[in-house]
Amino acid sequence: MINKIMLINPYPDYEKGINKANIYPPLGIAYIAGVLEKNGYQCRIIDANILEMRNEEVLKKIKDYDPDVVCISINISTAIAGNSLSREIKKRFNKKIVIGGVHASSVTERTLKSSLADAVVLGESEETMLELVKKDCNPKGVLGLAYMENGKAIFTGKRPLIKNLDDLPYPSYHLLP
């Protein structure tokens, strides 16, 4: 049974020339944490990007917290770091891993293969993540996901957009550094 979730915004230590003014709080994972906390789940966020925390340091935090599932949000700049982190989490801890974010949604099959994640969340993630953790990370029948089965990417179908964004709880700002 899933109770503890860690959400991570990875740090691309290999990137050069990034304008730090363009680094912003990871509101996507803060919104997901808000939904999960509202439903009784324990969450932690590691914004490794703003803390300039390399993957090895993140792995130590994962070991200490011992989450039931790890969620990683990636964009084009953080994809290599996020996929590498996902592979290391699988190798060292064999945790359930879910990857989301713009990059994962746009190159889903490549992300699944590169990251070894259990699932990729496509598009809006709040309702999808809640349903997924309620089902103990079994992706079958959960709309808005992709996962690998017998070497093939399986897409579960498009989840309808959230009709009223005011129904979402506030982001879990208290979990951000």
C-alpha cells in the first residue's frame, strides 16, 4: 500500500549557460503534492534544480525517506538527469517510479525506455497521480498514462482535462525550499 511519495525536480549539472532567472518553482509537482496530501498521503519534494543537488545527493535523500513511490518531473533541460536518476533508483532501491512533465509527455516511449520508469504521466497529472497511487501504482485502467508491457509502450487513453481548476487544492508550497 502506498503512503509516502517523493516528488523530484532534477538538477541538470551538465547544462551550461542556463540563465538562472529562468529557473522557477516546480509548481506542477507542488500541485500534485497538494492533491495527494489532501487525500491523506505523505509527500516530500526535492527541488534539486534550485538547490543544485546532484543525483548522488538526491539518492541519499531517497534512502533516508524510503518512499513507496518516486515521481520525477522532467523538461528538455532536466531529462538526462531525470532519466539517469530514475535508472539509479530502480537499480539501488527498486522503487515504483513515475515520470511526468512536458518532455516526458512529448517523447513518451523514449522516456519509458531510457528511464526504466513504471509509468509516464501524460498531460495534467493531478487526478492521474491520485488514481495511480490509490491503485498501488498499477497503471492498467488509469487514463492519462503510458507504460511498458512486453517491450511495447501501452497508452491508457487520454484523461479529460480538469474542468474546474478551482477544485484543485493550493500547491504544497510548504514542501518547497
